[in-house]
Amino acid sequence: MEKKPATRLRNKNHPHDPASEKTAGKNTEWKFELLALSGFSLSGLFFIVSSIRNGDVLSLIGSVVWVVSCLFWMLPYKKHFSKESACRSGKRN
């Protein structure tokens, strides 16, 4: 009986594997969304500083709510960082 060469099982969802255009677009799309949310959070921090300097309590409350909401909005993106750190360390699912 002839032995077949061992084939490596591939995880098709691994980010470094070739993927279809649709999947490849989704792999980078979250990075742009996270960048935009970071910009919103940064602008909220500037508004917090401005409202403190001007003594505007209502703007301060609104800005804090804005920044906290942006941070909560960013939480689902944590899953992407755990995948990328696993890729860098050589671990695969």
C-alpha cells in the first residue's frame, strides 16, 4: 500500500492565509472603523479639556458620555487583537 504524503490542515480563516477579496476586505475594514472610533474618542477628550477650562458643566457631562460610549463601542474589536497576537506568537486556532 502506497503512503500519501502528510498534508497540513489549514485554518481557512487565518489572516495570513490567502482569502477571497470579500474576506480580505473585512480583515482590514475593522482597522478603519477602530481608527475612526479612536478619532472620535480623541476629539471627545479635547472637548473635555475645553469644557473644564471654560467651566461648562453640561459640555463636560456630554463629552464624558461621548468618550465612554466610544470606548464601549470599541470593546467588540478586542477579538481582532487576540487573533493578531496569536498569529504573531505562532499559535493557530
